[in-house]
Amino acid sequence: MRTLSILVLSIISSFNIAQASFSKTGWFPETPHEKLTPGDVCDDADAFRYPERIRYCNREVSKEHKAAIFITYDMELGFHTREMNRTEFKIDHYIPLCMGGSNETENLWPQHKTIYQQTDPIEPLLCELMSSGQMLQAKAISIIRQVKRNPERARAILRDLEGQLRR
């Protein structure tokens, strides 16, 4: 009986460990998918910004378009975003609008709050550097791509950018 109890506890423990690891990974994308969301810049400009005069598109993503992004990531990549609390996500512009990003599907992905809490503080700093003429669009886009492909590096990149702004 004792051996059976130990076996049952072992199976339950293994199941709980598997459940815990599955709930942390595989439910949502941690980075934009390279093929579904390669990034896209604004072609149909509403205005031009910064000394560099980059094209700027106003935010314009319908609820239906956002829903389609969730469906695509779930159906094509096997994520479970639609089974999670919608308030834990936003549809992120891979290349932010303030950097000249577009509202096209190629620039949108479902970003979980655990990811955007790391990456979002960097966007306004990059745009501020662009606004002051201290950084060109190509460099800002390169940095934001690096951050969104490697969110664990966001804190170090943020420190570097804050140092650059203080100079």
C-alpha cells in the first residue's frame, strides 16, 4: 500500500510539474513570429515626424483585426492566447507607431503583459532620441527589434538608453 501511495504521489507531482511548466511556456508568444510579424513601416503617412521626417500613421486597428491576430497566432503556431484573460494582452505594433511603424498585420502581434512590461519602457526613449535628432529611424528600429526578439535584454538596453539621454 505504501508503494502504491508513493507511486500515486509521484505521478501527481510529475503531472503538476508538467502543468506548471506548460502554463509558463507555450500559451503565448514571447516574441513576434518572424514570418507572421516581420515588422512593417508606414507607407500611407498621415503626417511626418522628427528632424528625419519619418512617415507617421495614426493608430487604426479595429477590434476585428485584433481578434484575427489572436486567431492566427493560436491556429498557425499552436498558442492558447484566446483561452487566457484578454486583459493580460495587447496587440503590439512590433515597430511602434512613434518610430514610423504601420497598422498592417505584418506589424502586429499578441503581446502578453509579462513581455510588454519589459519592452514598453524602451519605446518612448527611442522616440525621444529620434525627436531630438540624436537617433535615426533605422537605428531605433534595430534596437526595438533586438529588444522584442530578446525581452530578457530589455533592462540592460534601457539603462544604456537612459545614459544616452542624460548626455
